[in-house]
Amino acid sequence: EDVNANLVLNKIQHGGDEADGDKVDLAEQSLLNKLIRRSLVKNRNQVEVQQADPSSPLFSVKTFQELRLKPELLQGVFTMGFNRPSRIQENALPMMLAEPRQNLIAQSQSGTGKTAAFSLAMLSHVNPDNNWTQCLCVAPTYELALQIGQVIELMGKFCPNVKLAYAIRGSRMERGVKLQEQIVIGTPGTVLDWCTKYKLIDPKKITMFVLDEADVMIAMQGHRDQSIRIHRLLNKSCQMLLFSATFEDSVMKFAERVISEPNIIRLKREEETLDTIKQFYVLCREKEDKFTALCNLYGCLTIAQAMIFCHTRKMAGWLAASLIKEGHQVALLSGEMTVEQRANVIERFRNGNEKVLVTTNVCSRGIDVEQVSLVVNFDLPVDMEGNADNETYLHRIGRTGRFGRRGFAVNMVDSKRSMDIITHIEMHFNRKITKLDTSNLEEME
Ligand code: ADP
């Protein structure tokens, strides 16, 4: 608690007035998701498969045994606690392991098993008797490369002859001496150096190339170009695999440029819905008044966990400090915290160490905290022009009331302008937002 309280105080001293919304770092977001992810993301949607050759039979597997993996690899998979393939893995794994080799573009949201899938494919692909690099995997950042490496090391625990090297900043290598590791994973710049400048890898001997987090990669201009340059060094016959959490046109254009005759597998994100959520608004004057209203909601805060959204770091810091003063156990997520600090805060909140999480929007993007049953918009979600941001609203509220559970959303309205925003959101989703009197909370029962 003390650590957290100190963090909170720190935030208050250094907290900015500006919206915490413009500094979304995709690579950091992705790392945060990985750090806090403990299991597969639930997704009931159907996988869409588009085959390069529609006349070839389409295989999918329901068990890992069907893949006829080397026994030591299968043992690794089971030791990780994977009992059966995830949705995306059911189709992606047989495709990646098939002969003749096929190229693949796969898209599904973070947490659906992509990394595990291509790690398995690489481990299965390499010939451990050949002491040269056969699989090359590029990821956007040092930290993300390490995360993938950890999965490969765990899964390959019983494959002692398969070795892995990290092509990341700080790895000092002797020029011209070829690596013996069968798998190399790294960031585009270092991988490119290792192939060209240092000649540690013979790109013509690479038979499987994995490009992970393509959407993050192309958002980083240098990475995009370097990835294309690496790709050009490879043989045409090299198997190309590309993964992405999102599937905008820009990602697809890039993917098709790098990958010829691809199979495409997509698992659409499960739609967020407001159907199981009761929405309210509370009329308030200024922030102190909002704070009082929030404290009146405390009855609800104790029965479950709550997330409270603020617009600025400064407001989030003030609110967290005020709640702590009232004796509440509060966690605070704020933009200037490191990814590790944020992962730690989320982990504690998930474990129930704190009942309330105060956050700015940017910090919480993409984070699912399923046990949250109350979401409070201390500040309403607005875009740069100050208009209602429906998408963010849905995303904030949609995290409660998931999987059939009932959830509550409470919006603090402090001006005519914010009342207009509520009306707008109400019309947009065609769902009633009811006025709530926080001194009489029977309506919430
Ligand atoms: P992504 O790369 O799509 O973000 P990951 O491969 O990192 O997804 O998987 C997300 C989480 O699910 C990880 O904690 C991973 O260990 C776990 N996981 C992956 N595949 C399976 C599986 N078949 N069964 C159970 N858990 C799995």
C-alpha cells in the first residue's frame, strides 16, 4: 500500500494538466498486455480462413496430438498447461506445419495465442542437427523480443539441442563468425545488421521468417523499412508468417507486400455491448461535488471492484489522493509510469488488493479486468475537439458486465456541455442513461 501511496503522491507532484491521451505507444501497450496476460482471451467468434489455394483441403485440429509434433515438443506444450489449441491455433498450426510450406497472415486480438502458435511452429520447423540459423523472428522492441524468447525457451525446454539467440541492442558479437543457434529473434535493425554488416546469419539459409506485431511494426517507420529490407535478403522459398493484432488497410497492404500467396486467418474481436449494463448519470457541480457523489457510491464500490476514468493525469492523481484520504484502497494508473509499474498496478488490482482503480484513458486501453462491475466516468470521454467519444465510451463501459454478468456505469455530469455529451451517447447507442440521485441509491439495486 505504501508503495502505491508514494506513487500516488509522486503523480500529484508531477502530474500534467494535459489530457493523458496523446501518447499512446503501441509497442508499450502490447508489452503491457503481455505482462498482465495470464490466460487466453475468450472469444466466441468464428475464425475466417482465406486459402491461397482454395482447392486444397483445409485442415484444422482440436488437439495438439493431431499435429504429430516431436514428443519432446509436445511435452513442452503440455508442461505450459496448454490442453488444447486456441481458436486461432486450430487453423494456424496445421497450416504453418504443412508440407509443402505455406505462407500465412494471421490476425487476432492480443491474447488469443498467436505467439504460442508461431513459437511452436519455429521449434517444430528447425533441424537441431544443423548448426546454423534457420528461423528468423522479428518483433518491434527489445522487450517484446524477450517476451517471445521466453515462450520459446519454455516450450522448447525438452528440446535441448535447439538453441536461441537474441538479436537485440547490447548483444555483442564477433564479426563474420556464423551463429550456431537455429532460432534468432530480434528487432529489425539488429537483425538486419547481423545479416548484412556482421554476417552472423546467412539469410539465404533462413527457411522460416516470422514477423510479429506487424501493425506495431509499420507504425514505426524505421522498422517498417528494415523489415522489408530483411525480407528482400531471404530466398523466395522461405516460409513467411506475419501476425498482427489489428487488420486495417495499412497492415494488409504491408502484409501483402511482404508475403506472396498468403493464406489468411482472421479472428474478429468480440463485440463489446452495452446490453447487460445499467447506465446512469449524476448531476454535479465541480470536482469536489463529483467526489462527494463518488463517495456516496461507496456502498457499491465495496461489493465489487470499480474503475474510475479521468481525463488528465492531474485529475486522476487528485482523485486517487482524495480517495486514499477517505480511507479507500486505491490503485492509480498514469501515463508517466513505466510499463512494469503499470503491469504491477493492474496485477494488484486483479488480485483484489485494491478495490478501486483510478486511471486515465490512455493507460487502460486494451486492458480487460473482467471482475469490474462498476465503471465511473469521472470525466466523460471526449475527442480532441471535446465532442462525445462513443468508441471510447463503449470500450470503457464494455469491460464491465462481460460474459453475462451485470454491470453498472455511472457518468459524472458537471456542465451543460457534458449533459449534451450524455444525450449524444444515449442517442448513438440507443440505450437509456438514467439520472441517478446519489443520496438515494435504491435505483441501483
Ligand atoms: P498473443 O500472441 O495472441 O497475444 P499468446 O500466445 O501470448 O497470445 O497467448 C496468450 C496467453 O494464453 C498466454 O498466457 C499463453 O500462455 C496462453 N495460451 C496460448 N495458447 C494457449 C493454449 N492453447 N491453451 C492455453 N493457454 C494458451
